Amino acid sequence: MTEKDFERIYNSLWSRLYSVAYNYFRDKTMAQEVIQDVFVNLWLKRDSFNEIVDLEAYLFRSVKNKIYDQFDKIACQEKLCKQISLQVCEEADTTEQEVEYAETLELINHEIERLPDTTKRIFRLSRFDRYTNDEIAGQLHLSGKAVEYHITRALKRLRLRFNQILF
């Protein structure tokens, strides 16, 4: 195919091919890009031009294929944007949750520090170190009832304090 042949084909089919692309996209720039891609591919394949039986049908099919490719590309971009926005939201939620957790833990530790020494020690052994009441009693040489008393006392004070803070 010579440049003259290409120019003749371009001039005779461009507006019809453009109309097809524009009807799908309703966007001049997108339609022009699709038609430009089709003609660039035609020019690049000009050596195998003789193998094309119906050039007009070939070009219209090429336009439709490019349109479908463009729609696939747009769909992938939208999907990616949604995934990114969901991930950003999840990360923001996670960050917010981490901040809330740190603040709550700091508040709990502050309130535990305000407990009497024996109650504080027993509460930490029970709730943080996961010792049983019997293990705590044996370790501190106390009765099981005394351990229960200190844990109950600590929990009551913490509940009372957090109810005041929350409400």
C-alpha cells in the first residue's frame, strides 16, 4: 500500500468510522484516539494489506474491537480505583482504631495505677499475666477469698471510673 492509497482510504472512511466510535463513547477525544489507533495499525500492517479481503469491513471490525478494548480498560481502571479507595478507607479505619486502642489502653493503665498496691498487683497478675486465683494466692501467700476480694474491688473501681468517663 502506498501513501496515496492510505490517504484515499483515510479520507473516504474516517468520518464513518469516527461516527461509530463517537456513538459508543459520546466523547470526541476518545473517538478520535480509537480511529487514530486503527489507522496507525493499518499503516503498520500495510505490507500484509493484500491479505485483507474486505478493507472496509476490516476497519469497522477494528474500530469495534478497539472500542471494546477501551471499555475493558475503563472498567479495569474503575475497579482499581474502587479497590484503592476501599483500601484507603480500611487503612484510615485501622489507623483510627489503633489510636482509639492506644488511648483506651493508656486510660486503663492510668486507672490501674491509681489502685492500692496489693489490688493493683493482684489485678495485673490475674488479667494481664493470666494467673489463676489459686496461683496468685500461693505466690502472694494470701487466701483465695482475699484474691477474689482484690480482683472484685479493682473491677468495681474500673467500671465506676469508666462509667463516669463514658457518660
